Amino acid sequence: MSDQAKETLLEFPCRFPVKVMGARHDEFAQTIHNITLKHAPDFVSADLDMRVSKNGNYLAVTVTITAVSKAQLDALYMELTGHPMVKIVF
């Protein structure tokens, strides 16, 4: 068994959704798009979905990428969680 297989149950490449929540802000979705594109250069806008919270205060953005490695996903999660506009990533 390879080291990569020991670290994750995912088989790469695979489609992988990442949900990002933050305060509703005009630039939020574009910021998430740009960060995602850095880590998944083949990411397309059609794979981005947005939903506004019930009271309109928050925005949930789901980006679905073709993940090629655990390292890629880890780097994407690290950059997203470190961004000041982002409240939670799952």
C-alpha cells in the first residue's frame, strides 16, 4: 500500500466538494473562486454554488474540484481557513 493510500481513503483523482462559509460580502465568492483556482487550475465557475443564509447575513460557497492528491486538498483547506473573510470550511 502506498504512503498516499495510508493517509486517506480517497482515490485520486476524484471530484471533491469544499463548502466555505463567511459573512455575506460582495467580494466573498470571487475571493473563494480565486483561492480555489490557485490550487485547482482546472476549476471552472460552473462548479461553484452559492447559498445565502436564512437571515441574509452569511454566504455559503461550495466549490467542487477534481482533487489529484491529499497535499492539494490540504493546501486548499489551509489557505481557505487562513483567510480573514472565511468563518468555516468543511
